Amino acid sequence: MTRAPSLRALALAIAAGAMFGIAIPAAGETTASPRLAMALVTGASRPRLILEQRQIERTWGRSEDSVYRDVDIPEWRSEGAAVLLSAVIPGAGQAYVGSRRAWVYALAEVAGWTSHWLYRRRGHDLQDDAAAYAGYPQDTTSRWSFARWELATNGDATALRALFDRDRNVFYDLIARDPSLLDGWAGNAPATRTVFSEMRRQGDDRLRVARYAEMGVWINHVVSAVDALRAARLNNVPLGHDMKLGVSSGWRHGSPTFTAALQRSF
């Protein structure tokens, strides 16, 4: 009863071997099928391990209770160009960067040069009026003359004549302030000289304001250049050439939330 299944199995094995061409080993004999055995790895070099990487793209979903928007970053601005532009023309660097303060420096520039020109012109006009009031000192009928002073003081006006020929502005300042030249004035000498001195003072005041205005113009150039550098850095520092800012806000767990994400392109 126990040998019948073994004979049946042996018969089936012999039939299968005959069909597929597989030799049946004899009793006590072992063999290996060449079709089932793994080939040996041979060669001069050892096998190498090759790794392959696959890029995975993932998109994050948006929260349903938030408002999401993309904020485009302005184009990259050269800090050196912004400084140079504002140093030459105040406000130009700010306009290049996109700052709203460009018009402030441009307006200050126009106001400074306008003030400088107006006050300088008025100062020279007052000085010319004062010179005309004193008259030409070579003329004895002038309000101040060399001959009148020499006659009153018994002095020599050679040095004064040379000064008048060399620098008339210094000469007029001298006869307006030097007490030793008071006798050169006609009529009531102190009163005449006071009128002349007041005209000169007003002219000098206008010219002084003109110099202050010019100084303010150059200061405006420097301040505008520094501010243009600051504006360029504010434009460039938050992000780089290849980055964009994503901003989202909303409510979560009963309180407001705000999220900013940097997105960089490669």
C-alpha cells in the first residue's frame, strides 16, 4: 500500500524527462541541471555597483482657510550704478531702483541751484549798486575819491590806487570799514559811508546765502547717493536673482496666521 504512490511518481518523472530531454539519475546518483544552475561571474575586473537617482517633484497644497498670493520681486539693481546716478543727478539712482523718494532729491536739487543763482545775482547787483554809489575814486566829484582823502589827510594814495586796480571788491570793503579812510567820503562822511556800507552788507548777505545754497546742493548729492545705495540694497537683499517670495495669510485655531515662503529657481 505504501509503495504504489512511489511507483506512480517515478513513472511520471520518467515520462516528463523523456518529454523535456532531462536525464533521470540512477539510484544513489546526483546531478545538476545546466539550465537551472547560475553561471559563474568571471573576468579581469570586479563588478561595479551603479546607482541611479530619480528626481521627485512634489507640489504642496494650499490651505483652505488661507489667502495665498505670489509677490513678484523687482529686478536686481546694481548698487554701484544707483550710487553713481544719484551722485551725478540726485534722485536718478532712486528712480533707477524704483524708490518713491526720487522726486524729493530732484526737487531739492532744483531748489538749491535756483536759490544759488537768484541770491548770487542779487548779491552782485547790490555790490554793483554800492560801487556806483561810491563812484569812481579817480573822479574828484565821486562820493569817495583819492584826491579828497589825500587832501584831508595829507597822505599818499598810491597803495590804494594799486589796490583798486588789482581787486576792487577788497578796495570797496576797505573804504566801507577802515576809519582811516573816512575822510575820503564827501558831504557828511559818516552818513555817506553808512549808506554805502549797508548796500555792501546786503550784497554780502545775498552772496553768503548763495554759497550756503551751493553747499546744500553738494550735500544733497552725497545724501542722495547714500540713500540710493540703501534703496538698492533693500531691493536686492531680501532675495536673490533667482528667488521669489510667496506670502499667505489666514485664520487657524481662532488666530491669524502669516506665512512667507522663498521659492528658488534652478
